[in-house]
Amino acid sequence: MAADVLNVTAARPHRAGLKLWLKRLHLWLGLSVGLVFALIALSGSVLALQEPLLRRTHPALTGHVPPSPAQQAQVLARIAHEWAPRGLRAADLPDAALPVWQLYFDNGTRRYLDPATGELLLTRGASRDVLLILRNWHTHLLAGRTGENLLGVLGGIALGLLVSGLVLWWPARGRLRAHLRPYAQPPVRRWLTWHRSLGALTLPLLLLVTLTGTLMVYHGATRRGLEAAFGRGTVAAPPGPVARRDAPVPWAALLAAAQSALPRAALSRISFGRADDATVVVRAHAPGEWNATGRSMIWLDPYMPRVLAVRDASAGDTAARIDGMIYPLHAGTVGGWAYRGVVIACGVLPAFFVTTGFLFWRARTRRRR
């Protein structure tokens, strides 16, 4: 009995020392790395509103009538002739959210065309457009692949801050209400209780948004982990390359073939092939997919035209379906405006925690002096 008492007594200073070390680590990482993470998160809140902001700042992109199938074919022929040789990567078909053609280029530029005629309406430069600059910051820290790798490290540290905050907040039995109660005075207690109370209440949502963003950085490892956990089903592999030849592409028949391959899906994006491969790849949004663009794929020989391979994401295995949920959960593109509002709030909260953490540290330092 005496030995047990001595062991408990010895363990208490050890636990107190670990908690003090964790408090210091949480504070200084929060005031340094947390500040960078807060700026990344704030840019994510703005990007969650990028579609309405784009329509608001560029009225020329709104008010258009969806093109007919014949008009789609004509515009696609014009796009392939005028823009494909100039670094075009893919083109989004007009839809209800953005009723114009949206063209993606290798250098990050985006161009928007009239849905019926293909006339140029707007060009957004990657280094001049505020939303594109924010997107580059949010996904690559303005530093390409190096920035993306650093972003993954920051995401891991941010997850550590959230978990350590939970450990530091965790109340003793019967103290839950007291630990959730915010105080107005004195300043040290005010900033501490606001910081930890709101952090505890919003922790599940913050973990969700932060974790999904980090998983996207390590997409390959994420997919392998999901396949190890849930198994890997049969996935249609991309077909071999199609040699380019000097022949017209019957775009109307090509779109009809793509639609026939997935009759219930909405065609969303077209990739025009590479210099060494003329294969046209169409992305589609099948019923049940969370990703707004869709992750279903149709590979086509543009000259025949004929379908070479089809991948229906809505019929994929469990690992593929979970993988397809990660981006929509992070970006707030699923669940309507209610969940989008949650994602926007989660982007603002890190700045709140950095601010209240700094004010708590300053008030405590002043009191000690």
C-alpha cells in the first residue's frame, strides 16, 4: 500500500512536467506555424466562395443560354483549332453554375468563352488574378511542388496543435461545464477561456477540414492506405495511346459516344490529348458522386469515334468512393450552403485561435511583470 502511494506521488510531478512541456510547445508552435496555417485557412474561406465571387466580379460570365449539341460541337472544333496548340490542358463544358466554357492552360491561365460561339470573354492570368493567386497560395504556398510538400508538413503540425489543444483542455470529472464556460475578466482568463472553449466545441469540424486537406497533399499515400484498409476493386486502366493523324474530329458524334458510355452522367470536362497521344478524355459526374466535376472517366478515339475505356466512379470500390469524398468535404462543394458555411467558418477559426493565443500570452506576461 505504501509503495502504491509513493508511485502515485512520483507520477504526479512527471505528468505535471509533461503537461507544462506540452503547453509551451502548443503555445510557440501556435504563434509561429499557427500564424502561417491561419493565412492558408483564410485563403480557403475565400476560395469556398470563388464561384459566386467570379460571377459577381465578371458579369460577362453570367446570363448565357446553354449551348445546343450542334453549338457544342462547333465550339469544341474551334477550341481544338485555336487553343489546343497554345498549351490548353482541359476545358469545362458550360453548366448551370458557370454557363460558359472554362479553359485551363499549362501555365495556370484560365480563359472563358461564349457558350454558343466560342468568342473569348475573359482571360485570368495566374499571376494577376487575385483568386488564382490565393488558390496557388492555398495549394502550393506560391512555391510549386516544394510548397506543396511544405504544406503537407504544416498540415501535420496543425493536426498536432488541434490534438494537443484537446489534451490540454480535457476536463476532470464534473468539470465539463466549467471548461466550456467563457469568462469576460480578467484578461488572462478571458482570452484563455475563449480560446479553449471555442476550440473544444469546433474541434471535430476543424479536424475534418484540416485532415482532408492534408490527405490531399499526400494523395498517393492516402489512396494506398485506403486500399490496404478496404481492398482494391477492379479499376478500368487508361488505354494505350492513339496516334495523331490529319483527320477531322466529329465532335458531335464524339460527345454522343461519351454520353452513351455513361447515360446517367453529366459530361463536365474534356482533355484534348497530348502531342504524342490523340486520346480525348472526358470527365463526367455520375449520380451519387460528391465531386462536382465528377471522377468518372471516358477515354475515346477521336477519329472513329469510339469509346476505348470507361471508369464509373459511382460504381467504384469502397476505397475509391472514400477517396472521392475527401476533396468535396475539404472544399465545401457538397451539402449545399449549410456545409459550405461550416467550411468558411473553419477557415476563419485558426486566425481567431492565433489571435486569442497571442493575447493570452501577452496578458499573462504583463501580469507576471
